[in-house]
Amino acid sequence: MNYQNKVITVEEALKLVKTGDQIFSGMMAAEGRLFLSKLHELPADIKDIRVTNCLPMLDAPFFTEKEHASRFSVDSWFLSGALRKAMVNGNIRYIPNHLHLAATDRLSHVEPDIYVGAATLPDKNGFMSLSLSNVYEKRMLKKAKTVILEINPNFPRTHGDLEVHVNDVDYLIEVDYDVPVLPDGELTEKDIIIGNLIADRINDGDCLQLGIGGIPNAVANALVNKKDLGVHTEMFTSGFMKLYKAGAISGKYKKTHPGKMVACFALGTKEMYDFIDDNPMVQILDGHYVNDPHVIGLNDNQVSINSTIEIDLTGQCCSEAIGTRQFSGTGGQVDTATGAQISKGGRSFIALYSTALVRNPQTGEREEVSKIVTTLKPGAPVTLSRNDVDYVVTEYGVVHLTGTTVPERVELLISIAHPKFRDELMAEAIKYGLHPGK
């Protein structure tokens, strides 16, 4: 181990970047924040730099400021708010993907010249942990021509298959910034209603996948009195920590990794980071494995809970865009929804509010619109096929679409739409031949 010889400053690291380089960064909290925050400071003759990322938490100048758009572009598996805003600069591009294939598909197209990400300090044997994400990071690190890790004493040392030895890294940057956190937000009345509706359909011993946001947090809050739950999820959240501390999680009935909580990335509160630090109960494993639907399906009674932007009356879900405008990404929705349905006794839930407030382009006023629609917006991608939709939940109830006809789906989905839109939706369904009428 030759640790000290690999330590460089961020300024020295930036000098390694050449025109035309492909730079890959870690996902969310695992990105190399110091390096990326200074990337725009490269000399003007260094250009045509492409950065591949996923849900970046850092609003870095190289992509947020229009003056740098001619030199830097971003290819992203999942857009953040900052990336959405920066799309007006013309240098942000979305990579369609299923999360478990993000690494392998991307590597079939392009390989990284530089990988930069976050890691823990080396232990006495020279091993670092990639800490908060192994969705694609270790695979990219192995393929990169140059590997730069920002080692940070504040990052939790997580267990799994995300250890990296100092000898397998080219350069280390010593940093001391705080770990990005995701606070527990306030739950709305709709979150609580939907959370309770889903929780009522989760049994002791079920294995859970929860996503990000108010509804998954509400589900977790409603499960505190359950027993022997398991965890096989793409994202480890503060909700899982709370359920474990409440005695609701044991993992004893899991078929894979019994007794362990399995994820491929983690994001949450400081308390959650303290909980997963050096905790072998939590395993951060390769996203290609964790999110493989066939692996997910190996656990009996696997439950998947995801959200969507809008759903049409046949069950098609658009969960990543507003018409042709990319909003987020497919992520692991298809992975987890189909994996849960492969599982013996498994169930998949798509949860959404029945309405949204949308600005009218003519009046500028916000208007309430139904999120259950006759047809998806023109150009909207279908994230989850109607063939793969199982349960759908709004604050007005739960319906089960599996095995139903199109007219039956129309009736079921309208029954959980906001009451003021139900007559209009039925009239349109009849008009477009989705329902024969009464």
C-alpha cells in the first residue's frame, strides 16, 4: 500500500482532464463534490468534456451556468432539479435505462476516461468503502483509465461488495465536507391516507422495497407494528432505520441474504448514516444484482412501492416525464415492480395523488388537473407498461388491475380518481372506445 504517494490536491486532479474526456461520477451523495465543483475552472482550451451522472445533489457550475455549456455536457441516468433547470442550456441529455442495467448498458456504448467519487478513509488494511452507492460505481471504477476518490472521514463505512483497495485507485483527494442529507419531510394528509391504504395490504414477514418521498415515508410510518419484515430495496432510507429500531424488521423469512437489509444505495438523515456506519446488518451491493427483477423475485412476498406522474385509463404509467419534457428517470421502477410480481406472493403498488396543480399557459393561474387521464400527454414515455401494473393507489382507494380487461380497468381507475373528474373521464373513455358505455 502506497497511500501518501497517491494523495493529490483537487487542482492537481483537474490537470489530469483532457479535451474530449468522458468523466463518470458517483450517484447522489457518492459524487466527487470537490472535484465537480471546480470542474468549470479548467483552462478554456480544455473542452468537449462529457460527464455521466445520476441524480446529482451538487448544483455544480459546469452544468448550471450557461457560459460553460459550450465546453461541458451532461449525460444522466436520472435528472435532478438542477439538471432540469439546466436543460435550457442545451447540454443536458437523458440516458433511457433500467437501473439494474445502467452500468452494463452504458459501458457497452462508452467507457470512462476518469471516474471520480466519494469514499471512506482507508482502514488499516488499505480498504476503502464506496459508502453510499454501489449502483454502478464499482463497475465504472474498474473500467476507468484514471480513478480519483475523494476520501472523507464523515462518510459512513458501509458493508457489502463496495470495498476498494488503495492499490486499485490512481489518486486520492483528502476532503472533509459534510455528507449530503435528505431530511424527513412533513407528511401531507394525502400521504398518510395513501400510506395507510398500502400498509393495510402488507403482512408480517413481507419483504419491502420503498422509494423516495412522502408516500414511501408514510408507508414506513404505518408499518411500525408489523413483525419480521424483510428489506430488499434499491434505496436504503431513514424509514427502514426507524422500522428496524421499532422492532418491525428482522429479515428472518428472506430467501436471499436472510437477516440482512439489502440495497444498492443509501440517502437520508445524519441519524441514518450513523446507523449504517460499520453495521453488517445493512449490505450495499452491486445495483446490477440488487435490482435484477429475477433476483428480487427470489424473495417470497416481495412488495414494491413506487409513484408515477400520470396513469392512463388502461394502466400505462408515465413516471419520468411531462409530455416530451424529461423530468426524472425510469430508475428502478420497472425492475422492482416486475421483480415483485415474479415473487411468490409478491405485490407491486403504484401510488399517486389523484390530482396535481398545474400552471395554465394561457392564464398563468394554477389549475387542478387529474393525474388519472384518458391518454398520456403527447410524446410521454411509458415508464411502466400496462402489462406490468398490479395495484394502483390514490387517496380515494386501491384497485387491482392484474388480469383485468381494458373496460374493467377504466371503471377501476375512475373509481379512485378525484370525484369531480370521474364523469369526464368516463365520457372520454366511451368516446375513444376504451369502454362500451352503459
